[in-house]
Amino acid sequence: MDFDFYNVLDHLQPQQRALTFTASTAGCLNAIAF
């Protein structure tokens, strides 16, 4: 599998990267909390 999550993030705009990170973190927290 050649997909590199961090490499993809590097190509995103910093703001987009922050939103993506926040969304994924919130998703993980929701999965743990519920």
C-alpha cells in the first residue's frame, strides 16, 4: 500500500490540514466516547 497519509497532508494547505486533523481527531474521540 503506497498511500502515505502524512505525505498527502503535506500537499494540503495548512488551514485545510488543520481542519482535516481536527475532524479526524473528533471522529476518533466520538468513537471512543460513544
